[in-house]
Amino acid sequence: MRRLLSSIAGAFVIGLLAAPIASAQQTVNFFIGGFTPRSIDARDSNDVLVQDAAILATFDRNTGISINEFNSVTFGGEWLVGLGNFFEGGLGLGFYSKTVPTSYADFTDKQGNEIQQDLKLRVVPFTATVRFLPLSRHSGVVPYIGGGVGVFGYRYSETGRFVDFTDNSIFNANFVGSGSATGPVVLGGVRVPAGDWSIGGEIRYQSAKGDLSTQDFLGSKIDLSGFNYLFTIGFHF
């Protein structure tokens, strides 16, 4: 998949060099919005949050982990280049991070206190995309659809107090897993030009799974998939 990303990036550069200078308008595009991870019932059985949900809970001790607690702000930027009147190529970088407090749903310590830990997920996506603009880049309103591939740098950690079920002892620990995963990106949106600037909105879906060590975590995967709901602002030059 990393070779695929390199191929797309290479094709993007070749297309830019081949495009006529008049049509190779460039845009620095900034975005901010919300990221909603894939729901528990849609995740692989080996996903760490699926496994954690069997024994941990967020606010409601009777319902296990609520994946909605991982909804959070995402932001970043892109460099877009016109490839003719109806296509654009883009390279982007984003950032998402969320810490969710949890505790054991069915266990407390000898004093009756919650056995608590923090689950933290950070994702830094680097994306290469191509957009199709059916009304052209020069229309008054510019809708678009597109797709591409992303490399998603991730860091997942569990920090706090844990139960060793071999002897029911309680211990403090900090477990960390990190790496990168590759997967597809699909997007659609609309923007409205205003001179050298534009504003718009975009929905973007990403799909990828990272690897974790089962020596540290209950699951061997962390699903990085989900929807991004973005407000965009661009400067054209």
C-alpha cells in the first residue's frame, strides 16, 4: 500500500508538470471539523476497543465503552493543484487526538473506589487525493467528489490502574502502541469562491487498521476508520 501511495503522489507530480500553466491554479486549503470513529458493532473482533468493551466502561457502567466518547476535533491543511478544468490533485496533513476516561465495569478496589484508566488515540493522516469537479474549477459554486490513499500515523495508549485477573491484584501501568497504517480515502464536498478565497464544507471517509501488541493490549488491532465532517477555507494563487 505504501508503494501505491508513492505511485499516486508520483502521478500527481507528473500531472502537475504536464498541465498547462494557465490551468494549474494552486490552492492552500485549511480545514477544521469533527472526526467520528467507526462504531463498535462495525469493528473487527480483534479491535482493542471491542475487547476492552467487555470489561471497561465510560460514563455508564452498564453499557461498556461508548465509541462516541472518541468523537473529537480534527484539523489540518492541503495543497491542491488544478489538473485541467475538471480535476485537482492534493496532498494533505491532518491531526486528531482524544483521551477517554474509563473504569472497570464490574470491579472496584478494596476501598470501593473505581479502578480507572485513560484511553488515548492520536491519528495523523497524510493523504494523496484526486478530485473531480463536474462544473469546473471556475464555476460560481464548485461541487466535487474524489478519493485517494492515506498513510495514518497513530499512537494508542492505556494509562492508569489495571486488574491482573490471575490473582486479582491491582497495578499501575502505561501501555503504548504506535505505527502507521495505509488505507483508502473517499471524499465529497462543495466550495464557494470569493475572489482569491473560498469557503466550503466536506465529508471525508477514511479506512485503516493499525497493529498492536497482544502482550500489552487485549486486542491486536486499532481501527482508525471513520468520518470527517469538515469546514474548509482556501486561498487561491
